[in-house]
Amino acid sequence: MSGPTGTPGPARAATIVDVARAAGVSRQTVTRAVNDMAGISAATRERVLAAARELNYHPSRFGRGLVKPSARTLGLLVGDLTNPYYADLASTVLRLAADRGWNVVMAEPGSVADLVGGADAVVGFTGLALDRPGPGAPNLPVVEIDPPRVQPGHGRVELERATATGDAVRHLLGRGVRRPVVMDLPGSTSRGRAFTAAFRAAGVEPVAAPREAGWADLRDLDPDALVAFNDLDGFRLLRDLARDGVGVPERVKVVGVDGLAVGEFVTPRLSTLAIDLAEVARAALDLVVELSERRAGDPVRVVPHRFVARDST
């Protein structure tokens, strides 16, 4: 089957670029025509609308909202808001969206179907929730944050960890670490694999442990460093070690992931892989606009972590 441009391949939704090409006008003229805006002749408007009908082009609700401010609703999918990481990200998205005049509705990742038809775009941690989109979803701009795999047609904000992970591992090895434990979810995640690979590249074989393990589960391994799955787990490990009188960082060093601000206020202060959540939110919202306007190019932004060395290492 051929798409609107005549290129063989799977059927896809027509874009504003396709309509502009078919009607022999600019993208801006298509926007004016489909939104009934002034500035173009009646003949041009009809030519554009005819091309849109022929191509079965339907502008996204969000794209229309960019020129008609009464209709702009962003669906935000985040995890447990008792986790400061998700709470901080949500508050940042809310603030930046408000600056753009957008409304925001929130839902849990598993509730994405509730947003289809009620939101003009979706941003957040969708996971696998949109594998089987429901009615109306194909034209819904979706931007995933740190997705487990690439979904065709979705924008994505990738959280790059390799550089910061390498910095953290070099920091630990430079302080004599030789028996690290990397804590992760069952089946491993990209963050756990990155730490494991970095240690192995340096000739050190880390021990894998479940993220929920406590010091009582780990002490027999005689580790000299614990890489927690996230900062919250790092705080828990610091508490366990203090309770048992284990010196940090003298005997065991602890590293977290996420860069929560509260890490500056625990004792000892937690070393961490930090991420700029404002940059993550800004990248996601920019991608929403690009997807709603059906711009060409790879809809991806990469935001790097950075290693922050504090007292726990």
C-alpha cells in the first residue's frame, strides 16, 4: 500500500507536510485553512481543505490548541507521587506547562486509556501502556520519558546515564572499591546494566542484588560499595548502616540515582547520579509541540545524568 507521497510501505496518518505538498502551499497556510483563520483567500482555503479530505488528514487536538487557546490539555503520566522524584518532575511539568498556557491532567501510567479523548497530548512514563492504542490514539501526540523501548511515532526523552555511570565507577575505584554490589529490579534495568558494564570494563566483577535488599541481607557479601537503585533506596541503606554501626564511607560507600535535593540534607550526604528535571520537562513539552505540528525528524531528546560526589563515597 502507498502513503500520501506514493512511497511503498505501511499506511500512516497524513501529516501537515503531506497536505501542504498536495495543495501546493506552505505549512502555515494549511494551519490557517484547517483552523478557519484569516489571511488566505477562499479559493486557497478550499484547495487546502480538499487536499486534507482527500488525504484523510485530521489535525491533532493539541495542534489546533496551539492556535485556538481554548483547547490545550496535556495528559501527564507519572508514578507514585510519594516518591520525590516523580513529585518533583510533576511539579516541574505543571509549572512549565502553565507558562505556555496549557492545562494539565494527571494519571498513573496504567490509566493512559482514560486520557485518550480527553487530552490533546500525553507526556510521561507510559511504559508499555500504549502498545494497543484505543480509538483516537493514533493521532494523539505521545512523548515518553525514559521508555524501555522505542515506540514508532512516539516522541521520547532519553535519560543518558553512561557518562555519569563511568564517572561514578572511576570515583569508587579511585577510593579503593573492589567488592561493589549493584542493586536492581528483577531482570535488570538499563541503570543496573550500565553500572555492571562499567565495573567489568575496569576489571572488577560486581555482585548483583535485589533493590529491596537491606544491610542484613548484604553484610555476608562483605561489600565495600553499594550502588542503590535510586536515592530513596540509598537513604534506606544509609539508615541500615548507621543502625549497625557500619562506617560510611570508611567501610562501605553508597551511591544513589536520581539526584533528589534531600540528598544534601541526610548524614552523610548521598553521592548520586543526578538529572536536571527542568531540562527533562522542557524537552518533553518541546517534543509535544513538534509532534502536534507533525514536523519531520527524529522525535527524540537526550538529557544526560551527571555524577555528584558527596560524603557517602
